[in-house]
Amino acid sequence: MSKMTNKFAPEVRDRAIRMVLDHERDYPSRWATVVSIAEDRLLAADAA
């Protein structure tokens, strides 16, 4: 069994989870929520 390393700080992970839970009701599935947030963050990073 391999051990996964966490490459994100706990604060970043907590914020990501909170964002998904806060917006989950706006999408048909949790995965759709995750994809939407990821796309928004990617577009925001590209604009910076």
C-alpha cells in the first residue's frame, strides 16, 4: 500500500471543501460542483 503525500496546506484543503459544500446545492452533483469551482479558479489564475 502506497502512502499519499498531501501537497496542499490544511488551510487550502479546508477552504476547498468549504467552497464545495457551500455551492453544492447549485449543481446537479458534487462532481459538477468541483468541476465548476476548478474551472473558475483556473480561469482566475489565467487572468492574473
